Amino acid sequence: MRGWRTPLVAALYVAGLASVPLATNVSLFAQGEGRGAAAPKAPMTPAEEIAALKADVEMLKGRAPSASVAMADVGFHFSNLWFAGQAGNWPLATYYYNEMRNHVRWLVRIAPMPRGPEGMPVDVGSIFDAIDTSTFATLKATLEKKEAAKFAGAYRGAMESCYQCHKAVGRPYLRPMIPKTPPQSIINLDPKANWPE
């Protein structure tokens, strides 16, 4: 029974149920309450509990977001990062960098081995690890040092690495570009803003 804990926790998190303690989630699903059925009067046998957990995991897989959902978030945060960096708002740029990076990691969890152009699985986790320790690390260092003169080059380098991954998984038509319009207009990019307080 120990092997199912990690995938189930991940599936529960994706389905928005992770805020409920794990024991409660497992109990609800094992009893059938997670599916709206009445709880059985007799305790489930281990085999029945495993079958119920497998059914629940399959149900949750069907509710998991696609890789494009994670990538839309990556694009949102990466675009906002550009404008925050251009404004010299380094704390905000760092926030967007961290969010972008975390959402790439989410993508790797959703689709760790998509099929590439030749139909063979592509290890996007390994690709991301290489990017994370090269161009992403350069971009992060630029943000930490508040190097305005190096920001655009570091940003472009990270974007070019992202495109290499797009090509590796057979999606060369997903060609990123420097954003022209901030996707989020409600956040003030001015590092000297003093409202609201």
C-alpha cells in the first residue's frame, strides 16, 4: 500500500483536494464518499480498498490539467517577468521568475515523457534540469544582482533555451517572442509605487 501514496497525493493536489488532510482524503475515497456514494456498513477488505483507490486515481487522472495549461501559466509569468525586469522592479521580477520556474516543474510532473517528432519519448525533466542550471541560472543571477544592462540578454537566452525544448518535443511552431503587452495590467510595475499601503 505504500507505493500509491505519492501518486495519490499528487493527483489529489491537482484535483484541489490536497487541502484536506491525506488521511481524510483516503478515508473518503476508500469509503466511496468521494464519489457521492453511501458509505458501506462493513469495512472494506484490503483488495477492495486497493481497487477503490485505483478507481479514484483513474478518475483524478481524467481531471488533471493538460500540459498546455501549465505552459499557459509559464507564458503568463515569463511575460510579466519581462516587464518587471524592464521596469527595474527586481523583487517583482524575481517573483515572476520563481513562478515561471515552478510552473515549468509542474509541466514536467504533468507530462514527463511526451512523444517527440520521431514518436519516441522525450525526457523533458532532463531538458529542464539542463536549462535550469544554465540559462535560467544566468537569468536568476541577473535578477539577484539587479543587472539592468544584462537583463534583456539573459531573458533572451532563457527564451531561446525554452524554444530548444519546444523543438525537442516536436512543437517548433510554439516559437516564443519578447512580449509587447503586459498580460497582467492590475499589478503596478513601478518599484517606487506607494499605493496601496
